[in-house]
Amino acid sequence: MRGVVVALGNFDGVHLGHRDVIRRAVEEGRKRGTNVVATFFEPHPRAVLRPGKEPNLLLTTPEVRSELLLACGADEVRAIPFDLDLARKSPEEFVRDVLVGELGTEVVVVGENFRFGHKAAGDFGELRRLMRELGGEATAVPVLSLGEQVSSTRIRALIAQGEVHRAAKLLGRPYYLRGEVVVGDRRGRTIGFPTANVLPDSRVLVPGRGVYAGYATVEGGEHYGACTNIGDAPTFDRRERRVEAHLLDFEGDLYGRVVDVSFVERLRPEKRFSCVEDLKDQISRDVEAAREVLGSSE
């Protein structure tokens, strides 16, 4: 049998546990002199099997997930379309038809808790047996624990609570959102702190309300420190959650450009101010606090 090494999982977030799977797949690929293909299911299986119960807010869009997987060393990324027909395949049919038949898998690498096939009937032992019968191999990577299990579910919970610093330890990088800069209220410019109103993909989780220190990377590679507010601007009764990044030491116009906004540390919760002057004073303190955090994190 001659084929590719496949790293298989959902890989949402491409956290440290996922990276262990990719790293092992890369080792196997280099040893055999064959390509490494990272694969994930799209959409998330629970979106098909349990509509409304799936993690309806993801850590990464398929596009960002693919970029991260390639950066980890995969030679290629393929999304496996997940539908009811695929869900109904037995473990044997999945391995024969999808892994070997469609992907040309010689070796498949998964997390040790990976399950597959109709009603998740197959476990790693079954995967290894079926691959051997078809002339291939299967390898499992232990679940990573850093004082707590590294999982996309846990990371989602931390980010939703604004605990971006803790989430970054499990991700192995700061969490970030990608979005186009759109026209907002233009209010920040009038009070001396212009912001980029970044519109993230609606499928992706936005951190909890508050002010964050982090970075903004503009398409093309320009990189700036950022003080980012996520919230409804209660001082102005806006009633609409936005991601508004004030780029440190930046002058210019970003409308229509795509920006990655990352979150290093939450500085404070969102709050209402009695007047605009109080808000301006607080933003000044926030910007200085962001500079201190970013200076100490470099």
C-alpha cells in the first residue's frame, strides 16, 4: 500500500492537543517520504446529527483552521463534507470508502479518544484493526492535559467568559478574530481614540464583553498593538455588540481591509460612564494598561 498520512479530527481552534496530532502525522510522513494531509469534518458533525446542539460558535472558520494546520506542518488540508449519508456509514464503510478509498490513507493519526462511524460505534481499537485489514496503519496520540484537559469545549467556555489569557495557554497562541473593517459610528475619532470596527464571521465565538489588550494584524502583514473593546457601548445606549480595536501608534484608514484582532489579556469589564469625559479618561488608562501588558508579553 502506498498513500498519504492523514491527521484526522475536528481540529476547531488547532489547540495544543491538535498540534500533537499534526506533529505525529508529520513525523510519520517524513519517515515514509509521503505527504501529510490534515482533514476535518465540515460542517461540524453535531450540526448535522443534533441541530441546535452543536457548538454553533466556532473557534476558527474552516479557512483560518486550514491556515493554522498548514502552519503546523501539514502539506495539504482537506475538509470532509459531513452529511447524513456519511453519518450512516458503519466504521468499516468509513475506513474503506472515505479514509482509504477517497483520501488514499496509508497511515491515519488521531487523538486517542477519537470515535467514528454510525452512532460513533468505532473507537481507536476498531480503527487500527480496520486499517490493518486494508494494508494500512493507525496511530493514536494521548489526550493532552495541562492541569485540565485541553479541549475545544473548554477553550470556548474560557473565551466566552473573557478568560483569554487562560485560553491562550491551551491554544498555544492568543485567540483571534478575523474580519473586515466596516463603517461604525465614527465616534471614537471624535473623542481622540479612533477604532477599527471589525466585523467577524458570524460563525465564530466573540470573547465576553470587556476591554482587552492584544494585537491587530492587517492583511499584508502590518502589525500593531491594540486596545480592543467588545460590547454594546452602554454609555451611548447602542444595544449592538461590536468589536472595536484602537490600534496603537497607527494613523490611516482601514475601511474595507481584513484585520486579525488577537486577545492577550482582559483589562476590565464593560461599564457605563456618566459622561463622555469620564469615558475618555478611562480609555486613556486602558490604552496605557494595554501598552504595559503588551510590553511585558514580548
